[in-house]
Amino acid sequence: MCHALLQNPNFFQLLLSIDIELAEQARAAGCLCGGRLHRANYPRQPRSCPAEVLADFELRFSFCCNRCRKRTTSVSVRFLGRRVYLGLAVVLMSARRTEASGTVAQMSEAMGIPMRTIQRWRSWWAGQFPLTPLWQATCARFMPPVDLHLLPTSLAERFTGSIEKSMQLFLCFLSPLTVGYPLTLNEGW
């Protein structure tokens, strides 16, 4: 996986445009009660975000129903659930496995991500991710099976294309994890 994506403003703009599209789809679907959804974004203070795109990543797209007042938050490729670090950073830094050479420590220091946090992410990939409804519903679609000991790398490698395209597909695959709603899978995932 290419860590240069963490410094590529164009890739971050692509993620923003995907999130805008996903938010519009959520808004168009409306509320379960039949009410209209009004924009009710909430602020985020994203870490590991390049300064030149930080302003575009300070809001999480969300909506509120005009009838029942329930909140609807669209899935996201920018954020991975409630984590304060961007989803891209969680994936890329968790995938790095060369502690012996010091590159992970150097990158974590440069990005301001404590090594303890990266270890926590790796524990999540190894222990909790395989138990998620997303993984339970999709793991059989990967042949040969994904090596769970090498997550997220072994899963990310299944998404082909250019570095940008494969990471975009991987983040889209992970997007159901960003909300607490029941899992709905699209064909082709």
C-alpha cells in the first residue's frame, strides 16, 4: 500500500466528492417515517489530514428528519466510524509491518500518530473486524480466503487497479462500518 496517498490532496478531494455523493443518496432516500431530511452536519476534528484539505474534512455529513427528529448519518469513505483519525490513515498505518526498520515509528512520528494508537488499530483489525457484520456477510466472497493475520493488507490487496483506485474501492467496501445501521450490501462488493 502506498503511504504517499496520505499526502495527496487530489486523493482527499476524491474522497470528499464520494462522501458528498453518498450523503445525497442518504438524503434522497429520506427518513423511515416518511419525513424529509434536513442537513444537520456535525463537526469533526480530523487527525492525519493534510492542512490544505483540512477545512473540507471538518464536517461529517448528517441529516435530521423534519418529523421524527431522528438523525441519519450517511456512510463515509473519509471517516472510519467515530475514530478521530481519517479512515485512510487507519488503513495505511495499520498495514505497515516493518517496525524493525523503524519506518513505522518514523511515519507515526511524522504524522503525529502514537505507536500505541497504531497497535490498537492492529488489534482491532485482528480481533474485532472479523466479527463485524460487514466481514461476516462478505468474507466468503473472497477466494482464496483472506489471511486474517495480515489484515488490513491481505484484504486491501484484493482491490485491484491503480493505487488510488484500489484504495478508493477498499474504503468504499469499509464504508458500512462508518454508521451504526444494519448492513446492506451492493452487488459487486
